[in-house]
Amino acid sequence: MTGTPLPPRGSFSVRPARPSDDALLVEGVGVEPVAWVASAQLREEMATGNYRLEWSWIAERDGRTIGRALWWGREDAGRPATLDCLWVADPADHPEDVGAALVRAGLDSFGPGPALEFNVDVDVDWPSDPAAVHAVRWRERAARAGGFRLTTERVSFARTDTDPRPGRSLRLSFAPAADDVFRSMFARVAAGSLDAHTLDMVAREGLDALAEDDLHFYLSLPGDRDAWQIATLRDGSTVGFIIPTRTAYDASISYLGVVPEHRGKGYVHDLLAEMVHVHHENGQHRIVGTADRANAPMRAAFTRAGFTVSRVRIVHEQ
């Protein structure tokens, strides 16, 4: 989203990082109870190209750094995917003004392309912590003022290969399929979805646009495309599909879907169990996944498959 500069309460400027800004990028210290990109991680991933100077923005007042925004992307990507860290020096003094200007600068600079996200990770009990509530809320105001349009609270889950594995399905078979098959499946499972992003995009742009956007997004993620599978019954009828991929750091339960005519029969457990086995059999130690707070059936499925809640992620989307 583009727009005119946001009117600040105090005079400050926002600019992209320069080669001489290495110290500026790493000197900020996170004091709020939200996830933080620490200096060691930032240096390591600057070297791999997951963070880059041209994807990093700095806010200054009177020659002093008062904020930074760090965007993350794949090593081979031409533009970032997520805003991972939005920091201001004084979170008590209208931080949403500086934050919004940093967000707006990035969105304007990166231009058209796949929708971008801003992720804020907090502890599970964050609503009971006033400092966490403040940290989440000012970032939400900054996200909206800066150009993000939709906010969703997601619950993050994780399990390791030392946790008991769920039983593998005895009623479904799994097989690979071409991209166009998965594109049609994205459209089929959208009916009756509880996912906030799906509902929003279908309402705004329709099923075809959703299916194309989902396919493009999941193809862009790290992981093995050959692991994508269609699930069928013995009579050949399609029940759903699974897309096991990766985040930057862990194996991921990226997407699973059951077609409307087969819902209510517990197939979500079969699909999730298969994804767990696929990842662990491929040598993945840790598997992560997320479900919208409102999606109680998916959260229950994660628990049944041996996952535990690890954090809450506030996701701001374009």
C-alpha cells in the first residue's frame, strides 16, 4: 500500500539501511515481552541473505536511532516475505508513530507482489501481562496505519521426534499431484473454512484468486514440493490434501484441507498424522504449525497429534 508520509508527533526521518549501518541495526536492545531478532541471529542471517540492508529500515531523530524494521525473506528471493522485528527505542512515547512510518516505508519500497505479513510472537498468557498487551497493541496500531489491513491471532504448536507419533491412517491413501490439481483443491476446501485469511480473500477477490494466491505462496516456501500429497479413499474419491513444507528454521504443518463433503468424519486427524510421519521420516527433529484462535477443531487436532502450544503469533496481513 502506498500513501503520503504519516504525520509524526515529533520530527524524525526514516531511511533504508546503508552498509555503514551495521552497528545501528544490531545495537537496539529488545526490552518488551515480544519475540526479538537478537544481534547474533541478525548477523548470521545477514550473511545468508535472509535479512538484507535493502530490506532494513531505520528511524532517526537528531542523529539518533529511535527505531528499526527488519524484513525477512528467502535467500533466493527478490523481495521479503515478512516483517519480523519492529523496534522503537522508547515504547512509552507514541511508538505507533515511528512504527507506522517504518512499516509504510517498507511496503512502499517493495512494491507489488505476493502479500506481505508482519508477525509478532508473544507468550501464550500475553493478555494477562500489561507490558505484553501494550507491546502488541502499539504494533497493531502501527501495522494498520502503515498499510496492513487484517489482523489475526494464531496459536503456534510444536512437537519433536521424541514425542509419541500419532497412528498413521488406515483408511486413506496418499499420492503426489500436479500444481493444477492443488490449485483446484485450494478452491474446493475454501467453502466453510474457519481460516481468517481464506474468508477475507474469498470475500474480496473470489475463489479463483484465492486458489492462485495460495498455490503461489506455498510453492515459494522452503521444503520438498514432492511431499505435497492428495488423500483419497479406496474407491478413489478425494478427501483432502496435505502440504508439508518448512519455515526458515523448522519443518512445518503448512496446510491441510478436507473437502466439504467429507468433513465431520475425523479426516483432519488422518491428514495431520501423515504430515507428522512424513516430516519425521525425512529426518526432521522439530515440527511446528499454527491455527487461528477461532479454529477450535484444528487446535484440538494438533493436541491429539502430540503437539503442545509454544506461543501466540499476531499476524498482520495486507
